[in-house]
Amino acid sequence: MARFSPQPLSFQFDPIMIAMRVLAAAVGGVLFAAAGVAAAGNFASDRQVDFFAKGTHQFYVWCGSGGDYVATIQGSNAEDAQMKLYSAAKASGKTTCWPVWQGRLSG
């Protein structure tokens, strides 16, 4: 009859090893999150520059009554372009529409 020692099983539940595994997972999670924040920060700063730049801006025009569409318009910045597009939509009878900025088109 074979006998097995309980030593290997008890080694797996060592409190110090559990703490080390949790610490390693936490450090890995923090590093992963920091990398994501750094990448998002670069993306956000480019979009902020585009928002305030002169040029052609693209908008998704959301209409409460349906009939959403995508439009582009020139403006000194995104806010100026948005208000031009909003005024044009109102003048054409689309009173429930609001342009949502998508970005500045290059070129």
C-alpha cells in the first residue's frame, strides 16, 4: 500500500506564498492600468488640440425624432462649427436635432 505525504498539499496553502501571489497580481494590475492611462492621455490631448483647431469638423447629428445623420462643416473651432451646424439644422426645420462632435478631419 502506497502512502502519500501531505507536505506538497500543505505547501500550496502557505500564507506567505498566497500573499506573494496577491501582491504580484496587484502590481501587474497597477502596471497594466498605468499603461492604459498613459495611452489614453496621449489620445485625449490630441483630441483636445483638434477641438480648438480651425478646419473641417465632423459631427454625428442626433435627432430625437429619428433620422440621425453625419455632417461636416468648417469652423474656427469645434464649438463654432457646432453652432453653425445647429443653426442650419434649425433653419431647415429639424428642431429636435443636436450635433455631437466626432473629430476634426485632416487635410
